[in-house]
Amino acid sequence: MTGTQLSEFRGEKSLARMRKWVKPVILAGLIIIIAILPLFLAASYMLHILILTFIYIVAAVSFRTIAISGQFSIAHAAFMGIGAYVAGMASRWLHWSPWFTIPMGAIAAMVIGMLLGYPFSRLRALYYAMGSLFFGVVMTDVIETGGTLTGGFRGLAGIQPLFTGSRVPYYYFFMGLALVSIIALYRFEFSRIGLSLKAIAQSHLVASSVGINESWYRILAVGVGCFFVGLVGAAYAHYNMVLGPSSFNLGATLWIIMYVLIGGIDSFAGPIIGTFILVIIPEFFRNLKAYAPFISAGILIIIVYLMPQGLVGLPTLVRSWFTERRERRAVHAS
């Protein structure tokens, strides 16, 4: 190896070492920035928006946990509602501590999700989506006709708060809850179980031929996804202290799906980016909030057409565009 080749090799090695640290450094910087935001927004309405962002990030990422198995749930917000209403009713009528009702709501959502997943585990694609849609509609009807127990159309009030005073403790609580949920769901997706779920989504016949129990893994994916969305739903009940059926209906699920699709369903970071964009950015155009569904639908159509991988694929698209331009210039110059 010549001296020039050796120096080039060392340069490539150092560059690879630098790239290895770029993502962790950027991630640590973002976490630090997010952690100090309450110092500047303690009395601001934006703190409430950021709390909602943490909640919907967990909802979107947990939706993707179910989607990687090839199942498309149209009832994800309903499971968020199960967690919220179980925690809210236990707090309102039994006067139990929020620190007990929050995990209770998560477990209730997980158990109901797995019980629902058992008969639906053999359904695929459109049929599973239709079955989950039916369940979501039924859950909304149960809440609306629950009378005094669920509060009916008027909503369930009188839920104990998790903290008293400002929103700052809630901000750090939901930030921590989102971080723990994201890490847990990331480890789950890239574990042996997560790889098996992706194999089932690719071809359930091939996965079954190598000994993967399709039904069990899909039920497990539904249980994990429902647990985390039920967890943030239960925590939301003690944050908002009032629950209404409209917060967990079909429209709420469609918003979660939109967060995932716009961010990029094929990437773990996609739902996080999509939620951040669609929850926070519209607040800067509050006067146009009535047109938010139309604007979001337009953004979705544009992204699906121009960026099939979602917003998470934008850097790759930009790099390929610059590479193509550079190659064209080189061809013209020669």
C-alpha cells in the first residue's frame, strides 16, 4: 500500500468514526433542547402543545408497532380511550391514586387488545382493518351510552390531577414517558420478535414454514402497541381531568395514521417526525386551524406522490438530487 493510499484509508476510517458519533450527538442535543424548553415556555400555551406532541408520538410509534406485522388497525385511538376511561373511572368513582390507575389503564388496553387480536389474528390487510374499525365504532358507542359511569356525551369529569400547579411537571412527566416508550418500542422492533413480525408482513407463508407462529406474534404485537397507547391515554386522563368520546373516535385514529404516513411508515423515526410536524407547526398558523384537515390531506397527497418514504426520506431524496445534478454537470463538462 502506497503512502497516498494509506492516507486515504486513514481518512475514510476517521470519517466513518465521525459519522458513527453524529447521530448520538444530534440526538443528545435535541433531548437537551427539549428538556430546557420549560424555562422559556413555563406560562405559554405552547407547553400544552408540546405535551400533546409527546402523547401523540407514543400513539403513532405504538401504531407502527402493530403495522410492522402487516396489520393496519383503525381502532388505535379507541384503545387509547380504553386506557383513559379505565383510569378516569377508577379515579372518579373509586378515588384511587393516579399512580395506580395509569398502569391499570395500560394493562386494560393491552388485555382487551390481545382478546380482540385473538379472533382477528387470521384476518389480513383490508379484513383486519374492517374488523378493527367495527370495534372502534362499538367502543365509541359504549362510551356515549355509558350513562353516569362514563359520563356519556357530556364527558367524564372530576378526575384527580397527577400534579397541581403549572404544566411544567406534566411536561417532564410526559417527556420521560415518551422517551421510555420510544426506547422500549425500538428495542422490541429490533429484537428477534420484531424481526419475526417483519418476516410475517413480508410473507406469512414463508414465516410459517420456518416455524414462526403467525397468530401468536401478531397478538403479541397488538398487545404491546395497545399497552403503550393505553398508557399515554391513562396519563392523559389525569392531565386533562375531563374526558369526552370525541377524543378517541375514528377521526382521532385517522390523525394518528396521518402522522405515521406523512413521517414515513417504513422508518422508526417516521412517526416521530410526522407527529412533530403535524401537531406543532399548525400552531403557528392558528387562524387557519379550521382548514387543518384539508391542509394535512394535501400534504399527505404531495408526500405520497413525491416522497413515498415520507418526510424521513427527504435527506436521501435531496442527496440523490444533488448527486444526479453533479453527474450531469460532469457529463456536460466532458
